[in-house]
Amino acid sequence: MSFKVFTLSQELYKALEKNSYITPTPIQEKVIPLVKKGADVLAQAQTGSGKTASFVIPVLELLKDEITSKKSKIKVLVLTPTRELTLQVAQTFSTMSSFFKHTPLIVPVIGGEKIGEQLLKIQKGCDIVVATSGRLIDIIDKKQIDLSQIEYFILDEADKMLDFGFAEELDIILNVIAKQRQNLMFSATYSPKVLDIALKITTKATNVKIENTKSYVEQITQRAILVNKENKSALLRQLIKQNQFKSVLVFMSSKRAADNIAVKFRKYGLEADSFHGDLTQEERIYTLEEFKNKKINILFSTDIASRGLHIEDIDCVINYDLPRSTQTYIHRIGRTARAGKSGAAISFLDDENLNHFKLIEKRNELDIKKEQIEGFEFKSYGSVKQKGSKPIKGKRKSKKDKLREQGLK
């Protein structure tokens, strides 16, 4: 099946071809025709399933003839849980509309950047706003945005938004957007709380569910390695060297742990850095660009990178520390093997987390062989939890220093 079945404009077909969109994913097959028909949609699919394109493509098709060179009015509002996902959704809209006669004006609205600049762009006129809900509420409170002519209201990663207090903010947003609109809601899970949000937004949605979560991880070689805590760092370095991984995303349990191990790896001459919520928005954007451009080969991250981030060609995802949520495991490993490519996911197991990993396997219907690596043989013994060491100061320039040199700060 190709995208030709959707009867799209030539401008969109050019963009799809240029960006190597060959075959629609299952979620795209089901959602694109529904959006084109004007239906409200509640879609459930796992990370890496192509949810973003499933709404960007048909919305742009429907919006194409409304975009003019005159001052635009906001027609599309997309809400996402994180700054990074906001920027990526905005970029997807821009990429897919690059061949339009009049390209839509797209404004990402996020915290961590100057609100005045965002307000100015909105007031000049725009077609599409992609926002985190907190910053959008700030702008609504200032009465500096007109959402009364919204035609498409989209929630991306709705279940994750609940972690950021979205339920309380939704009523404010619903009170200021157009009552007659098309509603599209995407989520990896639909808990009772998420369904409560859905009912506030629409009561006439078509439900779309992609049943088989395994299909999104079948291209991933999953490994589980038994290793004592004190050997994890050395084992990680060996695995990276032996497998010649060029791009590795390593998930850590805390910001401090991510900072500390990144410093240690740099001392071994490896291009490593950390990524977490304590970085400024400029630092976060800078770090991700460095990782995407392969100037950083190893990125140590908290779960801020487990969902929504679209980074091409990650060779391997390492669960240095296991996620608390069993579902987050799938989100994490879904950062590799994207767009039909293969990839690897390796989890480090020890006495303290072995039972939790068994639960992860059970909930996600997995059965992964437990292995040991020569030279790092696992010795089972009870261990006492110790508080992590204080952050280590590195010798190289900080992200802030690099940004200053580039005139970005």
C-alpha cells in the first residue's frame, strides 16, 4: 500500500517522496481517511507508530486551500506534553508543507523561551500553533491569542500530558477555542483519566486502536544482561566498542546520574553528554542537535527522551536503569529501529531490578533471554542502596559556554 490511495495533492506527494515516506503505517492507514472525512478521532497506538504524520498529512491537505498571503488566523491548535515534541510536530508541519504555493505560518509555543517573541509571531498572524499547555495558558491569561476560529484541535501523547497537570488546564482551553471544530486525540494508552479528558472534548469520535504492540518492536534486537552495579559503566563502554555503535541513547534513573556518567565517559575520550529537565531550553535544543548530527555519540538521558523524540539512526538504546513504568520500556526502546530500520535495545539487570524486569516482560508479552558477558560475570548478593555521589565537574566547556560562543545566549 502506498500513500497514493489517500488521493492527496501533488504538493504533499512531493514532500512525502522527498522525506522517504513510502508506505503508510497501520495508524496512518486508518486515521488519514477519517480526518479527511471530517471525523473526530480517538487513536491509540504505540510510540514509533507514525502518529504525528497521521494527523499532519490530512490536516495540511484540508487546510491547503485556506492558506493565503494575507494575515492568517489560527486554524490549527496542537497540544503536546513536552517542549521537544512541540518543536518536532511544528517541524513536521513545516516539512510536509514545503511545496505549498503559500506555506502555512507555524508558531511553536513553549516554556523556556521569551514569551514576548512568541506573542509577536502570533499577533502578526499564523495558521498553526503547536504548544505545551502551560505556556499556552500563560498567553491565554494575557488575552493575546484568538482561538475562536480553530478548525482542528489536536492532542498528541494525551496520556503523557496528564503528568503535567493538563486535566486542570483543559477547561480553560476549551472555553476559548471554537465550539465547532474537528477533534483529534492520540495516546499510547487510554486510562479512565484519559477517557475523561476525551469525553470533555468530544462525544462522537471514531475509535482507532492498533492492537499489536509487538509490531513496533519486532525490528529491535532486545537483550537483557545480568551485571553487578559496579561493573555497568565498564560493560557499557565495552558493548559500545565491540558493536561499533555510532549513536547510543542511555536511559538513567536521575538527572544527577546522567550528568555524572557523562563526565566519566568524556574522561575516557568518548563524545558523551547528558539530557534532562534541568537544562535550559537553549541547552536542550543544542544538545539534541549535537546528538542528531552525531557530534555527540552517547546521550545519557532521563525519561524526558523516552517519548516523542524523533532522532534518526539511533543504533542502540540502553536501559542502564530500568523504567518505573512497564509501558515506558516500550516507549524507550522505540527510540531505535524507526522508519523500518533495525536497532538494538539492551537492559542491565541486577538483584534489585530483576523481578521488576520480569513484570515488564509479562505486561508487554516479552520473553528475553538473560545473558552474562565474559569478564563481567554476575554475582548475586544483597546490596544496600547508596545515595549517588555529588555531580562531577567536567573539564570541557559547558553547554552555556558553547552557546555564548555561538551568540545564542
